[in-house]
Amino acid sequence: MKIMMPQAIKFLFLPLLAWSLAGCEACKNRNAAGQPPSGQVFNITNYGAKDDPTVSSTDAFHQAIADCQNAGGGIVRVPAGHFLTGPIDMADNMTLQVDSNAVVLFDTNRVLYPDITSRWEGLTESGPHPLLFANGLHDIAITGPGTFDGQGAAWWAAMDMAEHGNARPDRLIRRRPMLVQIKDCRNVRIDGPSFVNAPFWTVHLLYSENIDVGHCKMINPPTSPNTDALNTDSCRHVVVHDCFADVGDDAFGIKSGRDEEGRKANRPTEYVTYLCCHVAHGHSVCAIGSEESGGVRHVRFIDCDGNGTDNGIRIKSTRGRGGVVEDIVASNFHLWNVRNAIVLSLRYTKSAVEPFSERTPQFRNIHIDHVIATNSGNCCMIEGLEECPIQNVTLDHLDLSGTNGVTCAYAKDITFKNVRITAHQNPYTADHSENIRKLNWSEVNPVPAEP
């Protein structure tokens, strides 16, 4: 059984100019992802699954998937009810369908999740088996309006405190599992489910290609640690559209490995579009990095919004990562009450100046247009390095308001066009920057708040 990829995927194979302009048309056709699956149905209740969150249905899931695999593919169906299970491993040509009012609850017993080798925050390490795992598969789908609940609270309570922040201890970390990991797969569709209470990252797309993710919700408590909504990591040809995130870390992220290991692997993330995505709480609406050592290129963020996120558009790296981030477009963003509306920074962590080398990250050829941000802390920050400025950035049709305006430090060949800045202080500051052009630039005094 072949799973048809939606029309939006086709835009990724057009020439880059046409592809960058295709966002509106893709948005019109995005409901193609909602096509119902077809094939033989394997209902888990026919294998003994119980609508009881205290009784394990792990064996029923395994048997239904085994029969689906032996049949050459089909639909493993989860009907309405609450079903407790251990890890789920997908199979080739399989659709996992969760019906309306169906809730798959993942057991929190660590013993059920044997260690696997995978990528964790950009490095190859051992950690617990993902709750829902697809490894080395083709033509798979996860569909339906139901819910996958990772029951993350138990994992957060037992987490290794060394995982907080960006530092890594000189010992193994007690890892938590991904809720969903798609690894070394091709032709993947995820359409409709809600993914909640992830122990760690919610959806991790890794080393895979030809992926469509649409109409999904990723919801985790705002204080839940490292619960990114969706990370595309060393993948090619990916469309993520019409999704909602309210999480404890970055919402929709892009990564490609970390430091020397990521550079040696040399597996860039490329030809990715995030379209019509919406974010409430999160560290960023759309983010690249900081693990971008394998390179990131040909990325489009289109028609996205955030309200109350820490950052809107955020591209971040630091010394030691290396890698090149280039040909990035972010277009048509609406942001409210964010700490930082636009951030391009090579200073994610504090580090001493060093000579330019393979350890030096590079940002270049970035275009941002039609961004409206209201009540921001900082409107726009561009922060390069002494040894490597951020280069060739255009920012067009920006209407940004907030406490602080625009800052450029160690930046080169930056063009602002059709920009209005409404800032309480510091509407524009430049430091160690060259060839900064401001065309049709205006600065507006904010209206005082009424007493």
C-alpha cells in the first residue's frame, strides 16, 4: 500500500524562485493532507486492547502491527477510548489511525524502553526508545484526530538536573524519550493527531526525507523541560503546515548536528517549508540551531504567528558549532507580546574570540519580510562574531514595536527596506558593522499609555 504524498510536497521540487513564491498556493491546497487512508484495517480491540488506562494494551498493539506487517501494510486503528501501552514501533506501508476521542497513553515504566543509539540534541548517544518510533521505514502515516499522551510528568520529576541549560556533563545523561521519532525514513505523512505531555522533544524528524506534517497539535506545559514541538534534523524535502504548538521550549525548529560530530556527518537540513503554523507559549515560533553544524539551507518559514512566545524568528549558533546557514526566507509573520521579535545570533553561548576556522558558524543570504510585531521587548537583533560577521541579510516591510528597536553588531551588508520602528528607547544601534543600508526607514515615537 503506497501512501500518497499531498500536493504541498510537490512545491519542494520546483526551482527555488518558484518554490519560494509557492507558499500561498500551498496554503490553499494544504487540505490534501487530509485524504483518508486506505487498506486492510487491524483494530486493536480485536486483539484484546482494553479501554482502561490502568490495563496495558501493549500486546494488542504489537499483534495488530505484526499482522499489518505480514499483510504488506494496512491501517492499525485505535478506536475511541483510553489505551495504555509501552513503546510502539511502526512498520513499512502502515498507517496508525487514532480515531476521534481515542487516547493512546504511554506507560511511564523506564524498563519498557530499552536504550537505543540515536541523535540527542545533535550528538549520537544512547537513550530510551522513543514512545512512538519509525526506524528505517518507507510509506508510513500517523493520522486521525485522536491523541498521543506521553505522560511526561513522571519523566520530568525523575529527570537528570544536568540536562538543564546548554552545558553537558562529563558523564552519561539520564535521558528521557522522544514522544515521536521518525528516523531514516522516506515518504511519511503525519496528519491530524494531538501530541501532548512529551517527556522530551515531541516530534523528531531525523535523517529522513519526503515528509508532510499537517493539522497537528503539540501541547506541553510551559514549564516542561526540553519539550520542543517539532524538530527537523538532517532531513530533506519536508513540509510542516497548519500546526499549533504550546510547549516548554522551541516550537518549530530546524537542526543538523552538533560541533565536530555534526560537521563530520555533513548531513544538512535542506528544502524545508514551515507554513501556516501557530504558537502560544514557546521559546521560539520558528528556530534554526543552535545545533546546525551539518548546515541548513533552502528553508522557508511562511505565514506563521506567535503570541507570548519568548522569540519570534530565531536563528542561533555559537563558536564551536561551525556549519553554514544560508538561503533562509521568513515571510508574513504576526507576533504579539514576544520578548524578541527577530533574532539572528552567533552568540548563543559566551565564548572567547578565536581565529576563523571550521569551528566558526556562518549565517548568510537571509531574507525576512512582512513581519508585524506588537509589544516586543526587542524588535530586531543581529549579532555576529568578531571573526565572522553575519552577512547578506535583507529585511523588508517590517512594522515592529517594542521597548528596544534594532541592534546590529558585527554585521555586514544588511539592508532594511520599508521599515517602521516604534521603540521606547534605542530605535537603532550599530556596532562594528559595515554597509548597513536603511531604505524608506522610519522611527515613530510610541503613544504614551493612558493613566
